[in-house]
Amino acid sequence: MAANFFNNKARAAAGSGSSKQKPAEGKEEQSRLQPWVEKYRPKTLDDVAAQDHTTKVLQRTLQASNLPHMLFYGPPGTGKTSTILALAKSLFGPALYKSRILELNASDERGIGIVREKVKGFARVQLSHPTGIDAEYLEKYPCPPFKIIILDEADSMTQDAQSALRRTMEQYSRITRFCLVCNYVTRIIEPLASRCSKFRFKPLDNSAAGDRLSDIARTEGLSLEDGVVDKLISCSDGDLRRAITYMQSAARLIGAAQTGKNDGEDEEMKDQGSDTITVRTIEEIAGVVPESVLDGLIQSMQPKKIGSSYEDVSKVVTDIVADGWSATQILLQLYRRVIYNDAISDIQKNKIVLVFSEIDKRLVDGADEHLSILDVAVKISGIIGES
């Protein structure tokens, strides 16, 4: 491979070969290399999963060709941005989409200068009658007489920028509609939130997320072991985007996502063992701690009749840290195992929850992971041992 790189004739041949690539092959290659999150992003409102209330309301506004200012809020990966983009495409179609839609990510462009320049400049532009649009196009797409400004991650905008946005929303409401997309609605100032219709996006339930993941696996020709879809859902905590990313990573890991001829790079990535995605593969990609490791930690935390359990806990925690497991992930999985254990009384669980909250705050502040895991394990062991 290195010899070919330094061979001028080989490089020239490779360059001429790539320049003669057919457009169809180029599109196919681009589609193959595209992240599945973008490849399977909903194209219409009907494709949006598990947000029935929001999509029904938006379908009615789509039929009436009238739209209020909107505020989409909810956890990451629940379809907020996908919903407004699908709505915009259904309203204007491919011909008018670029001229009628302004999409800004407020996490990058979040200052008052952006509102005064980009947002206000786009909002004040008068709409012209679309040229080259026939009656058949207008029957398929309503093309209402207004533009849409999408402000993604709007909760990252500064207070001054949000205040400057109020007047712009009122002044140009006849020809411009705003859609604010955020994770935390409490970070949107009240005067701005009151001007919008609020739509809450809830975390995806297991059935809706499972159906979407199964469809993607079927389309990509993946072979999934029993329990893989459930493991993807549990590892992603209702975030469909994260679940799809995990599945694509697993597919690339075993080489199951290859289409057509395999090149040298794909051959190196291909797992020589099995072509089936297993639950353990998903756990490794998601950074989930194996149940055997947790079992060992919980076993060491059991109170002893004589002496302290510190020595056993210290040994297990040292091995966990040496293996490189994340303290935050250990804390999350240990919390689930302990809190949902019926053998522990409610009073003890109350004390244990306080311990978890304290250690979680320490980790956020940058405390040492080894000492934090050791501390929480020893404290829980002491609480469980109380009579």
C-alpha cells in the first residue's frame, strides 16, 4: 500500500479512475458513508416516531397552511429538529425550501449580534411570487405566504439575544414564523415562551424506538441477536439518535454494513468471527459495565459478621478502576441495582439515595473517580449492615 502511494504512475491511475466514476456510483457511495442518523431522519410528519400529539396538531396546521410561532422542548434525540424540518419540507417542497427556511444553531451563534443581523435581516425580507412553480406543485405543497426561522439549541442563547428576539417576532409575524428548539424550556425567557405554542417531546417509549431500530436493521441487512434492540433502548435512555449511532458503530465493527465490494479498509474493520450483532457488542460500544463486574462489587459490599467489608470493596474497586470503567456509568448501574432491590428497606434506600446524590455532585465537580467509587461502595455497605 505504501509502495503504491509513492509510485507516481499508480497515483495517476488512481486519480484518473476516480475522476471517471459514474454519478450514480458517487451517490451510492455517499449514501453508504452517510451517518444513519441523517440517512434515516424523518422526511415527513408521518415518519416521526412516538410524538403523536405533536404530529396531529402540526398535521392540522399543515392542512390550514397557517402556523403560529412554536417552541419545541424535550430531551435530546426525541425528534424535535427532525419534526420541524419535516414540517418545513412538507410546506414548501424542494424548490422553495432553501429560500423560505433559515436554520441557525444557537449554541454556535447565540449572541445579540446574530439576532440583529442574520435573524432580523432574513425576517424583514419581503416574499416574492415564486417563479417556475406550476399548479401541480402547489397542489402537493401548500407554500404559505411566510418564511420560517428555526433556532436550534435556543436555550443556549444569551438573555440579551432572547430579549432582542421578542420585538423581531412581533414586528415581522405577518411574513415570518419562528420555531425555537431547546432541551430546557426553563432557560427560555417568559416573554419569548408566551409568544409561542409549546410542544413537549417526551422520551421515546420502547415499542416506538424498537420498531424504528428494527426497520433500520432490516433495511441495512443486519443480523441482530435476541435482546439487541432492547439493549440499545436501555443503553440510550430514550435517545433514538444515540441508539441509531450505537447500532451503526456495531455494524461497522463486525463489517455487516458493507454493501457492494469490500475495499481494503473494510476488510481490516471486519470481524472475522461472527456477522451477527450481539448484546455484548452493544454493551462494549455504549461503555456499559458488564453485569459480572457489578455482581462482584455488590457481593463485596455485603456486610460481614466480623470486621469491615472495606478490604474486599477496596480490592474490587481497584480492579474496576484499573480496567478503565467510567465512574459515572458505575454509579448509574449500581443505583439501578440497589434502588430496585426489594430486599433493601425503604428507609435504607432513602439514605442510599442521599449518598448517590452526594457522590454524583462530587464527580461533576471533578473529584477522583477511584476515591468516589470506593466512598459510595463503603457507605452503602454500612447502610445495608445497619439493623
